[in-house]
Amino acid sequence: MRTKILIISKYFYPGYKAGGPIRSLKNLCDELQNELDFYILSGDRDFQDTDAYHGIKSGGWNDIEKYKVFYAAKNRLSFLLTKNIINEVKPDLIYLNSFFDPATILTLIVNKFTLKARIVLASRGELNQGAIKIKSIKKYVYLFFFKLLRLHTNVKFQATNDTERNDLASHFPSNIIKVVPNIILKPILNINFSANNSKFFNLIYLSRIAPIKNLFFLLKLLHKLQIDIRVKFDIYGPIDDVKYWSLCEQEINKLDRNKISCNYKGPVHNSQLSTIYQGYDLFVLPSETENFGHAIFESLACGLPVLISDKTGWHNLEKNKAGFDVSLIEKLFLEKLEYYIYLSPEKRLEWRKSAFEYAVAYYKNSKTRLQFRQLFSC
């Protein structure tokens, strides 16, 4: 008899604006649907959207490939709905996908007094040092009551890297914490590599616009670029924090338009990424922390080198000519950016091929499918 898993996440396919967790869950279900029975409880609309997804049944079960999704109307994952779904599905294991989402507390309370299914909680980097310092008072109050109610009892935590494991252990030293990276899809093998002979250096940022992603740091940095090549900088992603975006806009307006052209392009669907990445020379994301960094891997998998902070799980990039993972010090970040801008088109083409090879090697060496089987098995 196959293990029955109930996944609870506010956002799921066909959403894309909430970022990496949606891709992580969709990849998981797609890859293991022939071995495990997946049921998903999620909201019926994407991040910041007012309308439900087109073509789905709100408030009922939907068949997607070999798994079932219940889309809660208006994204309301209420106590009663959660209780009813748990009682209906009777899962062997519940897989939670946020630490600070109210649905997590509701689920843990319901499960504690009803089915008592096994629990795996993926905190998605929310307890990382860089993440928890944002709105820290509210988060520490939440943590206090979470522990006071002993909701962590018998909960197994999933971390995606050793840094996240250490951060989780600092809060929950007695709990089992397993390091299991996210499942990624096989890179597209027919990438068209060609040297960019454009008069512009094309730079792309693709992520949520929020303090933790550190776009403001990058914009401040661009003012200090000492180059005689024009830069075209495009920003993609949903605006998560309006006040933060306002600060970013102020920096954008200060840029010298004769040197740097900066444009906000809005959110982009995952299906468009491979086409979009082909038009750029460098992907840049100075995050203060990353749980995994799907956008980083996808950039590499499309043959686009990256300039990222050293606060992610992606390392030794420069050694492999796949990009740079740099400490968040302006001088160091600026040095790497200027170095790459001044590479010849032929050298950049070499780096593009190396970035792609780095992604392919990561995929081939990945053991995440086996690790997820083990995570869910006991």
C-alpha cells in the first residue's frame, strides 16, 4: 500500500508569483507521483491576485496528473477546512511548507487532537538568520507561543542545506532535522550558445522585490560602476513590499540614464524563463539568505552565469567559471561585476557554457529523489 501524503501550502501550481516553494512542490509531486499518493491543500489564487486560477474548481478536489489538489476558495485555509481535509484524506504523513504561515499552526493543532499523522515541516528558510531579523519581534513572539504550545513535538524538520539545519537546530535542538535539497528538473540540453555583440551589457534581476532579496543594495552599487560600457538592467518579479520598492524606485531615478538603463518588467511565468535568460549576460541576486534559489539554478541551467551573495547554497562558482558567490561587501561585489562586464564576448561565451555544465553536473549528482523517499518513509 502506497504512502499517502497531504501537502499543505498556501500557494501551489499553477501559481508562480510566490516563487521557489511552488516550483519545489510541483517538482516533488511530478517526480514521485508514481511512488507516493499526493493530496494537496492550497489556495485557489496566486500571490497578490484577486481572481482564482483559470480552469480550476474552487472549494473542491481537482485531478492534476496523478495527484489531487483541493483549492480553498479565496485562499482561506481555515481551521474547519483543514480539519475536514485531514479527516477525509487520512494521510500517513502531512508535509507543511511554511513555519510562519497560520495554516501551519492550525494543522498542527488539528493533527494533535485527531489523526496524529507524522509531520514533516519544511521551513523554507524562514528561520535563517537573514530572514528572521525582518519583522523580528513578531516572529519571536510567534516562536514563543509555538514552543509554549509544544507544537514542535514529534515534528521532523526539513532543511535544504547545512546552514538552514544549524539555524533550525538553534531553535529546536531536540527535533530531528534532515537536510534534503529541493528537487530540480533536468536542464534543457539544446541551449543555443552565441556570443553577445550588443553595445549594451545586459543585466537581469529575477526574484521577489523584498528586503531579504536585497535589490536596494544592488541599485546603490550601480551608482559606483566605473565603466565605459552602457548597461541595460531589467528587474523581474512581483512587488512583495511596496515601501521597499518605493526606496528602490528612488535609487533607480538617480541612475545616470546615459550609462544605465533600468526597467521594471513585472512578474514572469516559469515557462518563459529559458527564453528570457537567453537575452542577458549576467544574472544578479544579492540575497541576504536563500533557502535554495530556484532562480539561480534555472539561470545556470540556461547557460547564464550568476553574481550572487555567499548566503546561498551555491558555492565555488568562480572556480567553475559559472559566476561568482561573493560576500555582501560593496567593494567585492563591484569588483566582480566590473570584471565580468569587461570580459570579451568570446570569454563570456566560455563562461556561459561553463555555467550550463555546472548546472548539468549538479543535476546528475543530485540524490534528492532518494532523500525525499527516506524523509517520508519513517
